[in-house]
Amino acid sequence: MDNTFSSCQIDDRSLIAFIKREIHNLALQIGFTPHRAAEIDIIVAELTSNLIKFPGKGELLYRNHQIDGKNEIEIYCLDSGAGIDNVFKIMNDGYSTSNTLGQGLGAIKRLSNDFQIYSMKGWGTVQYIKICDHADYQIPPPGPGLNFSALSVNYPGERVCGDGYFIKFSPKGFQILVGDGLGHGSNANEAVQLAIKAFQQSKATETTIILREIHDAVKKSRGLVATIAAVDYASETWNICGIGNINTRIYSGLDNKTYTPYNGILGHNIPRTLNSTTVPYQKHQIIIMHSDGLRTRWNLNDLVSIIKQKPSLIASSLLKDNIRGTDDATVLVGKIN
């Protein structure tokens, strides 16, 4: 399944009608009723109008997604404007800061199944909206273990993404793969999809063994870099190994540890000896993994109270501040409940 988000830069009012039509048609294609699609129109109109009125420009990321047999549209709205002084005040339904559209962010919350917002004065705002095909569907709260969100966006102008990720869950734990095919476009996409297929089929629990299996499976492709982070519930440990420049950090409170991967390219050349890093697995940890489509000089502690936010807001905040725009970009954020 394609996990990639489409991106649209909103810097002119003429683009509002275009993006409304794009997302409206996407909703109809996956089975939304015309009434529910019209409610999405209201959400998109409010988001994009606010981008033009206040910061003057911003970005919408959107995709259709299916989970547990339910279709949904996910939208991220990112801007680097002045930020919002009082989020709680403007969340009241019907409140408008400029007396124009009059719907307010409260209407977005009312019409969506999930709405999250994070803003900081002088930094900007990120918003996450999930719209399910059934308006009354209640999204269940996250259970124990890994609660994650991930964002993948294509290199500008490409139709497919050369980055990819996959998570395998079992009663004994879970395994996270984040990979980046060399370059971008269809050849990079082929390499990362072959890696995901090998990862899905692997029966191994040791990350070094899985990486060697992926290495063998992608030898006829362009190759990729990848990191696997696996958790074993019984031993309460992370088992992490990577080859190439996937950035991996684990936050425990305000402290964080960055994992250093091996040099090499899966499918071409990897070290003869691979050893995994073992890290304690604890509640309230945050794991962040991203490709080199994002800059690495970032610190969550620079964003006030961001570690209290849900993974979707952490991931989109990192993307907003650090995307290079010269490659595909993927960021995955997991919180341990």
C-alpha cells in the first residue's frame, strides 16, 4: 500500500479551489458520500483560507488511507507564520479571527474524526485532521505499546517515493523498518519496496540477520540504506541496527540517544560483521527515525511541550522545520504507552 502524502504549496488564493477539488474527488473515489465529501470541502476551505489570510502561505499534505476496513482522508496543514497565542480560544465553534469565513477551527474539529493542533509564537502552526467515511466513527484511544505516525513525501516532481517504512507487530514485540532507496524516483522506489517485502517475509528476530536477508533480496536493484529497530517485550529491550544514513533517536524524558548506523549500501556493500545496539525499552519513550530528506540538526527540546503531543504533531513539526526539498523525505515517530 502506498503510504505517501501528496503535497500542495498554498501561496495564492487561486489554489484553494484546485486543492478543494483534488481532495473532494479523492474522497468520492474511495467511497465517501457526497455529503461527507462536502464536509471535507468546508475543512479544506478553512485550512487554506487561514493560510492565505495569516502567514500568507503554507503547505497541505494529504492522502487517502484504509485501516480496519474503514476509509479515511488524512490532512496535515503546515505553516511558519506568527503562530497562535490562544489555541483554546479559537477552538470555539463559530469563532473567527477576521470575521470572514466564520467557521473557525472549532468547525474543523466538529466535522473531522480527529483534529490536533500545535502552535508556538514566532514559529508557526501544524495541524492534523483525519476524516473517516463515517462521521460518527469514534477513533479508539491508543492501547499499550507503540503508538506511531509517519509522513512520507516525494521528491518534488516525482510520482513515487524512494523512501518507505513498515512495522510488524507480534505478541512478542514489534519491528520497525525505515528505508531510503538511493536517489529518487522509480528505481529508488523499487529498491525500498523489495526491502519491505523481504522484511515482511523474514522470520528472524535479530535485526542484523534481517538486514542481511534484505541485502540479498535487493542485490539486483539500485540499493538502499535502512535501519531496523525491534522491541522484545520479554527482555524489555530495543534491538537496533542500520546501514547507511537513517537517523534514529530515542528520547527518554528530556534525554535522548542517537543510534549510529554502519557505513554501506544494502544490495551493494555491507560490513562483514554487524552488531546491534541494545537499549532499554520503557514507557513514555519516543523513537524518531527519518531519512536524509530531513536535516539532522534538530532538538525536540527547542519546541515547547512538543514531547507531550501525539506522534502526528511531532512528526509534522520535524518535517516542517527540517525538510531539505532535495530528496524524498520520511519521518516516523513512535511513542510508547
